[in-house]
Amino acid sequence: MLQVMRFAVEEINNSTSLLPNVSLGYEIFDHCSNTKNFRSVLSFISKNASIKPKENLNNYQPKVIALTGPYGSTRTITITPLITMGFIPLVNYGASSYALSNKLYYPTFVRTVPSNKDMIEMIIHIIRWFGWNWVAFLGSQDNYSSDGLKLFNKYINNTGICLAYQEGLSLNANYSQTLKKIDMLNINVIVVFAVPQYAVNIIKTAIAENIRDKVWIASETWAMNQQLPREPGIGKIGTVIGITERLLTLPGFDDFIYKDRRTINAYSAESNVQSNSKTCNQVCDYCSLLTAEKIINENPSFSFAIYAAIYTIAHALHNVLQCDMNECPKNTKAKPYMLMGEMRKLDFPLNGRQVKYDENYDPTISYAVVLWHTDVNPPQFEMVGTYDTYPKTTFTIDNSLLPWLNNDSVSCTCLLLVSFYLITCLMCKKCPRNSYVDYSRKYLTRQLCSITPWYSSFFTPFYYQCFTGIRVLFENGDPYTCFPCLESEWSDEGSTRCKTRTVVYLEFAEIFSVTVMLSVACLIVLLIAILCLFAYNFSTPVVRSAGGSMCHLMLMCLIMSSTSVFFFFGKPTFVFCLLRNAIFAFFFTVCISCLTVRSFQIICVFKMAAQFPKVHSLWVKHNGQWLFIAFSSFIHFISCVIWMTVSPDKPIADSWTFKDQILLMCEMGNAITFTIVVFISWFLGLLCLIFSYMGRDLPKNYNEAKSITFSLILYYLSWIIYFTAYLSVKSKYIMLLNAMAQISSIYGILFSYFVPKSYIIIFQPQKNTAAYFQSSIQNYTQTISRT
């Protein structure tokens, strides 16, 4: 590859018509790894060992005007963004990833080899030409193979081709296990779309594992590999068909190599240089050890691509410099970006091939299909087919050159197989599913779908598609089309029977359900106990400061809210779905309205009475607190009724989330009405927080800001967690999370508001006196007057 590039440069520099009186110079870097690419790229785009910001491309002159290479898609994708910034043309001879055709991301990328899209289309042409439809696709774990596999999956749609196995292999993968899987699946056509080192591993493993009589389709990276055809035993693995660019000879190249070898040998003899080291710089010590024959007989797959890349740069530069057939004006300066515009217009002949580019800077296609002859020494590559897109698209294969289509003998095994197949398929079309004959029919179909094209002639006039699961179509019937399972059933891919789905819901006897119900029972008992305690001590200052009769209303609402939790367990019904959230939503909102008005009332007594005496007197005279509670409760009640009548929660059987389960759950009703219900409750909670904050400096006995703030933050947090989980996860335990959100909201108010007051009533009776409360008010008044 290096020598082809040198040959092209020397040929152009000696030309009298292309770039006359202009010489091309070059630097070569051997990209030893992806990371070492960067050193060469940074060197190329620099000037005087520095890279300056490019404010204007007209003032930007890097070290080079164009680049060729590197070999391989992964390495190219790695470095291209750096080159793009300077708008330097990258004329590539060995990167075929289709992603590089996207000019939005790679505007300066030009290639002289067809893209993976063209290669995959060519492979599909071959597969369809022979009528194969049961194939495997093996690749490597890099951009080249992953891009090819994605395109292959895309373009085989509606072609009748079945991709029965696919895998991206690493260098240390278990190649033996992969090939055994392919053999077990009776796949006889294997596409190996991988870089050479992976392809070598695959073929050598196939020889070692005695994999026999397959058809191997080789991508251009290893289609002309010079070593693999010489491997002992390779003839037993089957037939290798390679796809490569049409091979063209480069006139004068052999003489150039012989002359170069003579020069190097003479230099080595004079200076007594003997070095076996490979280096990554301009001096290639290792090259001196290679004979001219070794270089000339190396894999020529990319020779023309490299040759065309150098000539593409030369022709574009010729146009930029405004050269004619005799000379180039010396006062014309060429900037890298200028070459890009000229490359798009190029259309010139080169050794019998036309070099031109489309809108994505991809070349015209001229593929050759080569057949490996490994039974002769040395092995030979015979061209058996062609595919061209210029001047028009043509594709042809000479079937007479292929071994399996040039055999007049018919095996008795094949005739017996076909005969038995016809009997089982045509005479037993109505045999029961899963019977012996049915299984025999499926086995034979799998065999016949994977055998070579010669046998397929026996199927005429039957039309068949490949065996995907248990689907094969025939002109005379449909022996085993996939039958849909019932709503209550499911089936594995390729299975011949349906299984009954598991019905899933939150049952009473589950450990989580029992735990939650015990927690609710304890909560209700505790609420009833506190209600009795407050009723017994109704006239004491602690109860009266907490709200008096309003406390009883709050506690009864919390008790009613707690009962809604029991409707979450068991098989969902319409009534259960209706009550599980409606009861909680209404009664808990009434409790929140009581807390809100309680917080406002304390602010009104201590702060507003003096500033707005008339408003305060009207509030007290007309029982403003009860009017507010009644009004807010009525509004919320109406919204709940609308929610439950317009589009209430209802039970559904979710059969689409899990293929093997039916999830019984309650579907949320109308989103708008539900949002209104939630908004009223959350808005009252926000008002309560505001009033609590305003009363943070009130006397200790009346300062409930911390307790109310804690309970409401817990309330908001619980429901935010629930709604987030509800929108992102589908599970029966979402209903359990809903119940826990209700419980935590109730427990928050109970332990922050009522339990501390109950503790004072029972264990600190000295604080539950009028004198104690009076002293707290006097201390607050004195503090206010001093400030």
C-alpha cells in the first residue's frame, strides 16, 4: 500500500500534463494504534509546529493541503473531526463505514472505495441471485462490522432473506462455540464482514473444528487475502466467494518496485545495514527485507483505491492552481478548502476506470465477485461476476463457473429428502399441530431452506420464504403459519404452543400487603385513642389551643382517610378502584383545610387583630374559620364528584406490558379532573405553609410552624415519589406505593401535630394550665414591645 502511494506520486511528478512544473511532496505515518493517529494528524494540521485559531480559512495554511488514509473506519472516525476543523480534504482509500457519507458530520471526507451500503447491497444481490435465504452474519466489534450489520438488517426487509444468526466477535471470543451454533442451526451460507485479523481467526477455527461444505461470503477486507487460501484443509470448509473492487493492473508498477528493490539492496550492501525492526517513521527498515515479488504479489484489493486517491488530490490541485497542459501559474496559492470544491466536479479516466464522485463524495462502484480455487498451487482467484454503476448499473454472475451449479449428478439422498418433503407437506397439510408429521415437516423445511441453490430447483413452482420461527409459505398451502395466542396466553419466539399467562395483582396474603394493613390498623387505633383523649380533655388549654372541636374534625377525617388503604388489596373491582383514592382525596383535603385555617387563625389573633380590628371582628363574629372549611370542602367535594362521574378510575387487565403476565390494576381516569382534585389539596397545603412561616415567632405554645412544615413536606415528597414511579414503572407494587403515600401523609400530620400535644396532656400536665399559657403570651408581648 505504501509503495502504490509512492508510485502514484512519482508518476504524477514525472507527468508533463498533470501539475506540470509542480512537485508533490509527502510524509508517511504508520498508524500503529488509534491513539498514535493523533500525533500524525496534529503534525499535519500544524504549521511550524503550532496550531493557531482559524479566524479565516483564507489565512489558514496548514502543513499539508490534503490527507489520504488512514486504513479502517474506526481510525478514520477517530481523527476526522480534527481535520474537519481546518476544512482539509481527507481522501480515504480504506474506510467504508456508511456513517462517513453524512456530510453534516464529515464535510471534508472523500473516499475512493465504495461504502458499506454498496458492499451490503452487493452481498444481498449475490444471496438473492442464488436463492439463499437462511444465512449467518459474522463481524468484529468495530465501526466497520457494526455498520455493516445494521445496514444488512435494514436492506434484507421484504427480500425473503432470513438472518438466522448474527454476532460481533472480539479477538479473544470463543470462535469455536460460534461456529458450532451456526452448524447446529443448519446454516450453510455465512457472511464474514470483518477486518482481516478476525476473518483469519474465523476461517482457521472452521478448519480446526472440521466445519464442512459451507458457502463463505468474504467482504472486500479479506476477499483477496493471500495467506488464507494456502491454509491446509481450507478446501473442506466449502466455497469462498469474495467481493472486491474490480482488479486493475497499474502499468509500470512492477518495474517501479524492481528498481526500488535494486536501489535499497545496493544501499544495504554498501552500508552493511541489516535491520529487522518495524518502525513508525519515514525510514522503513523492515521494508528492506521484502523482495520485489513479495510486494507485487501482496493483496491488491486497495491498490487502485490508493492510486485513485493520490490522483484525485492531484487533479483537484491542478484545477485550483488553474494549470493548463504546459504549466501552472506560480503566483496562485492553493488553500485546503479550495480543493474540496474541485473534487466534487472531478470526472476523469484512470487506467480504464472513470473517477467521479456523488453528492456525498462517494465513488462510482465497480465490484468483482471472485471465487477461491484452493485446490491448485498456488491458489487462484477467479472472477465469476461483476457489479458496476457506471455508465449504467449492471450485475451478472456466470453460473457455469461455480462448482455446485456445474454438476450433472443428483444425489439419491437429495431425491429422497425432496420426495419425503413433498409427501409430508402436500399430502399432510391438515395434520394436527405438534404431531410427528408436523415436526418432520418443520425439520425438513429448515434443512431445505439452508441447502445450496442447486437443490432449490426441485422446489419449482413452490415459492418459499426462509424459516423464521415456524413460518414457511407455499403456493399450494400454508402448512404452519404462526397462529395468534389468546389474550390470556403467550408464546416464546419460535415456540409451537401457547402458555397461560400469570394473572398478577396485589393480593391480601402477600407479606407487603399484610405489613401495610397492620400499619394502617395501628394508625386507626392510635387516631381513635387520640380522639378519645382530646374529647376527655376538651376544656384544657392544650386542646383548645390546638383547635378545640376542629381537632375532632381533623382526627375523624384522618380516620376516614386511613380506611381507603384497604381498597388497594385483592382483585381490583370498579368499587375498589373508585374508593381507594376518592375517600382519601376528599377527607385528607378537609384535614388540610382545617390546618390551613388554624394557621391563619393564630396569625389573625396575634398579628392582624391589632392592625385590622374590623376584619378580625367580622372573622370572629361570623365564624370565619368554619365558613372557610365548609367552602373549601364543598368545592373539593364537587371536583371529586365530577372526577368520579366523568371518567373515574376503573379496573383494567394490562396484557401489553409483560408478555407472560396480565397485570390487574386501576387505570387513572380523566387527567384534567384528576389534576383539579390534586391541585385544590396541594394549593391548600401551600397556603398552610405560608401561614405557618408567618407565625414562626409566635409563643411556643402557639408556634406550630415546624410541625406543620414537616408534615406538609412529607406529604408533598410522598406523592412526588409515587407519581414519578407511576409514570416510569409498570408493576403491581405501584399500587402498594400509592397506599404507602397515603399512610405517610397521615402519619406526618399525626406525629407532628397531634402526638406532641398528647404527650403534654399525659406526661406534662403542668404545661396544660391556663397560667402556663398566659405566661407564654405575656413573655411574647414583652418581647414584641422591646423590639
